[in-house]
Amino acid sequence: MRVVFIGPPGAGKGTQSQRLLKYLQVPHISTGDLLREAVRNRTNQGLLAEKYMSEGCLVPDPVMIDLVGKRLDDPDCLGGCLLDGFPRTLGQAQALDRYLTEHSGPLDGVLELKVNENVLIQRLAGRGRSDDEPKVIRQRFRTYRDRTEPLLEYYRVRGLLESIDGIGTQDEVFDRIRQALTRLGERIKSTRGA
Ligand code: ADP
């Protein structure tokens, strides 16, 4: 399956994506991880991305599209993948659609992990990552609201969106994710006749 995982900072996407990967048996494309690795290795993309990341802003679309496109070209991604943290803008979503149409196959679904912002701020306060200081957290939320939330509508009208309540134990949330995947699978069967 080719699935996109969307959620605001601190929604628990990291934990749930680990479980999802085992469940779906597909490779993980986490743009946060790819970028942090690029920063560690002092690559050109890493050097460019660092400033945006430390301020809670988005790395420019061309950089992201290039980074993800290269990873999607890897043979292990042909049969499916979990896209975690990408797309985050409409431009990225359109680029992804174009890429998938030309290369592997269409997106099967988009999972949105929903958690109320006050809960998120409390969770992030205890995490201690360098971009988790309050000022940067607030900026990351603004970025999410302004740039990424519009994507939900983009996918909803295409019948690809499943929203999941992210409040509860890890098991409860994962159960909801599994149910959402089942619904997506049924929808695919009925629309593509597979
Ligand atoms: P979180 O979801 O907790 O905000 P991530 O680990 O997904 O964090 O991303 C960390 C940072 O990397 C983001 O704040 C942003 O600066 C950058 N980033 C990650 N994915 C993208 C993307 N698709 N487009 C632009 N910037 C990105």
C-alpha cells in the first residue's frame, strides 16, 4: 500500500508509524529523519534545510520534492511505502501525484492523526528535541495550520482521507488506524475493481 501519514507536531505520528510499518510491511519515508540525516552529514541539502528546521518553518518545496523523489526511486519503494511528513504543502502533494502517476501507482490513502492543540503543546514540552522549544513549537503549529491543513481538503475530495482520533492509549489509536486502513482497502476494491 502507498499511504501518507499526516498529523500536527506531537500527535504521536512517530510511535504509530513504527507500528504501521510492521503492519503494512512497507519502507518508511520520513522526511524529518531524512532531513536530520542530511544535516548530520553536512550535505548541501542539509546545510540549506537546517535554518528552516531550527525556526519551525518548512524547507522549500523543490528541495523536498527532490529528496523524496530520489527515495521513491529506490526499488524497495515500488511496491508501496509509508510517507511520513510528506507532503506538507499543496505543491508537494501535486508533485507527489505527478510522480506516482508516472512511476509506480496511485496513492491508496491518507491517514490524518487528529489531536487537540492544547494536548499537543503539553506533550511536546516534555520531549526535549532542539526544535521543541516553545517559540519554535508555536511556529511549527502555525506552519501546520497554514500550509499542511489545506491538504486534508485536497485529499478528502479525492476520497482518500481517513481521520483518526489520536487521543487514547497507543493500542487504542493503532486499532483505529487498522480500521481506517480496512475502510480504505474496501474503498479501493470498489472503485478500482481490484
Ligand atoms: P514534526 O512533525 O514533529 O514537526 P518532522 O520530524 O516531521 O517534525 O520535521 C521536522 C522539520 O523538518 C519540520 O519542522 C520542517 O522544518 C522540516 N520538514 C520535514 N518534512 C518537511 C516537508 N515535507 N516539507 C518541508 N519541510 C519539512
